[in-house]
Amino acid sequence: MKTGVLALQGDFDAHRRRLEELGAEVVLIKKPEQLEEIDGLIIPGGESGTFLKLLGEDGFAKLKQFVLSKPTFGTCAGAILLATEVENPAQAGLGAIDIGIRRNAYGRQIDSSIREGKLGNSPLEMVFIRAPKIVRVGEGVEVLATEGADPVAVRQGRTMAATFHPELSEDLRVHQAFLSMIPDVEKTRGTFIGKSSLSDELEQERRQKDKE
Ligand code: GLN
């Protein structure tokens, strides 16, 4: 079971460290062919327009095929890439998660900040850097985390997106929630961290819903 981090630009190395702290085997993805080796992928922050340029048409098509079939987590620019609709300005999205997202939505004055939001019902430190805002949440998209009134981490099926940078905080719960979506990790999840985690909470919620 291998987890990839797209390593074209941006803060991919911080994601690698977080995943390794959780015991995952990480592959830095620099070429589209490497996508064949991995079971899940993180698309890091950076500049989404630059990602599109670096990917090119072929890279975009291969990445799209991957994100539509395997667990993927996009943070900040990565969340922008995964969205169905991108504005300010409009640009192509991979369409893996049914959200509308507005780039650089906080303006220059609060360009970057560390704020406290909520992951489920628990407080979570969130680092925002020229962050986008999720302006539309489609049906079937679950909100995992909020900051004030805004959804800041969402999930649909095998796709997760966050507008903040969990890789820049010590808290591992968001990465753990992502790893728990990769099937083989699910089986050995208990070995990662003993305490109750978001993935456990979500699992319980899911079971509860199934009962209802
Ligand atoms: N502002 C960047 C973009 O539009 C995202 C910033 C980030 O990833 N930290 O793509």
C-alpha cells in the first residue's frame, strides 16, 4: 500500500512528513506514469494555475483518471484542482468533488492566517495561505470541518479537499482521516494511533446512519 504526494511544486514535503509520521509508505510523484504505483494521492498547496501548466494536457488527463477512481486529498491549490467549478478566475477543474471554489477569496489583508476551526465537534488549528473559499457544496458532499460559517474540509466518496494546510500543523487527524479512506490502511488503522480519531468518529457516524 503506497500513498503518493504530487511533487511538481508547492509544499509536498510537509505532506510526506505527516504521512510518514502516521506510518504510511510515501512516493513523491513527479511523472504521470508513477500514478500507477500508488493507492492514494495527496495534491498539495502551491499555485493551481502553475500546477495546470506543469501537468500539461497529458498529465491532466492521467491525473483526472486517477482522482476519479482512487482516494485523493487536495489541500488549498490541490482542493482547487479537484473541484468541479473554479472562479476568480475560472479555470479547469478535475471534477472529482462537487464543489464550487473561489481562489484567493480572503483578499490581500488577511492573505495568510492561523485560525481555529472545528473538525467535527473538536477544535482544530488551521493554517490558511492565500486560501480559496468553498462557495458551493454539492449534494452528496459531506462537510468535515468548518471555520466560522465556512466549510473548509469536505469529502465526497473517495475524494477529500481542504482549503487550509493541515500539513503545517502538528495535528495528524486530517491526514489520518484521509489514510483511513485507502482500503488497505483501513484494515490496519488501529496501529497508527491509539486514541479515538476523526476516522473513528466518522466510522461511528456512518454506522449510526446505516442503523437509522
Ligand atoms: N492561491 C493559490 C491558488 O489559487 C492557492 C494557495 C495555496 O495553495 N496555498 O492556486
